[in-house]
Amino acid sequence: MTATCSSPRRWPRTAALAGAIALLGASAFAQAWPSRPIRMVVGFAAGGGTEVKALSAAVVAGLGGAFRPAEVALVADLPRTRNMKVMRRVIRAAWLGEDPGDLSTLVNPESVPAIRAARY
């Protein structure tokens, strides 16, 4: 079955749709990604610089050079809920020095100051 525009009433709608697709296609562009440096906060005790280098090399090997972390912070533990889910919003807020919000669901709220200390 071929798509044809046999009805005179459908022609303007089809022409408008084709024009919109042409305009949208002309304005498409690729963005440089990632636009900001990637930083990693890793939850295990530091054993030296070799672990940081190995972790960075593993990220590059698995995802490519564009994802090479600009900084890797090693902390003893990450903030988790009772279900052991990592609270990424809390990590991000602690790293940026912002208010992390409600921490009542955390099993280990002492990990938040440790992330702030690792930043500086």
C-alpha cells in the first residue's frame, strides 16, 4: 500500500507537515556532550592513587574518553536509604555545598559531611 494524497482536503495538511519536518530537520545540531566536567564520588576507603587511576581508566575503557572523570573523590560510605539505595541528590547537594534537604530516610547521615570534606 502506498501513501498518496488523493483527497484535496488532505493536501494542505500534508504540505504543512512536510514543511514542518523540513524546518525542524534544518535546525538540528549536535551538542558537545558532556558540556561540564564529570566528577565521581566513590564509596570505599582510599588505598592510594592507583585506585583512582584504575577507576578513571575503567571509565574511559568502558564509555570512552569523553567520560573521563575530571575528579574522583574517595569516601568511606555513600548516603543510603533503608533499602540500600544510594541517594544521588544528597551526594550532588553535598558536593556542591547546597542544602541536601530531607535526610530522615538516610541510614547513615554521617556520610554527608564526609562528602563535603572530600571536596576540599
